[in-house]
Amino acid sequence: MEQAILCARAADEKKARDLVILDLRKLSYITDFFVVATAGNPRQLRAVCDEIERAMHAVNARPIGREGGEESGWMLVDYGDLVVHVFDAERRKYYDLDLLWGDTPRIEWQVPNAHGGGKVESEARTR
């Protein structure tokens, strides 16, 4: 779960939108977590994935596979027990992983700041 949170925070650093972590541990034998994010354009899509790979590299995690590319409107980075999906808005709506995995628990990786409306990082919780 810590690596999924690391990926979400790395994507957030590059201003990805609509970030969710889906907890698939009880629903899939293929992977434990999906991190799903939206990028505004091809350049940002690449930057988000590069930042995620940089953050994971810093904790000695290497991807076992990559799919897609900036011009396709989506990229996937596979770490085995964690798969990161970054889409442009059109592809995010088309593939709609949020609906497909609608009953899946989400991992909270940020919570509202009680002191003024901003966000602060906190302990992860499953809702």
C-alpha cells in the first residue's frame, strides 16, 4: 500500500487530477492496487509517469512492464502488485475504471487540512 501512496503523491506533484487508489487485494489475483490518474495533455501524461518511475526507483522498485504512450492518451506502468494507469480525460471516461471497479475500496492518500481547507498528507486509510 505504501508504494501505491507513493505513486499517487508523485502524480499529484505533477498536477495529475482525479487521483484514486483502488484496493483490489480481495478482488483480483493479478494485482493488489490500481493507481488511476488523469493528465491534461500528452506532455503532462509523460511527466506524471516519469515522476512516478523516479519516485519508485528511489525505493528500488522497477517496473516490469509499460504500455501506451503520450500520443495514445494513456500510459500504464506495471509493478506487479501495483499497476498505475494515467489517462487523458477522453480515455479516462472511455475506459472508466472507476465504474468498472466501482465497488472496490479506495485508499485515502490525502485528507483535508483541519486548519484552513488545504490538504495535508496523512496515514492511509481504506474507506
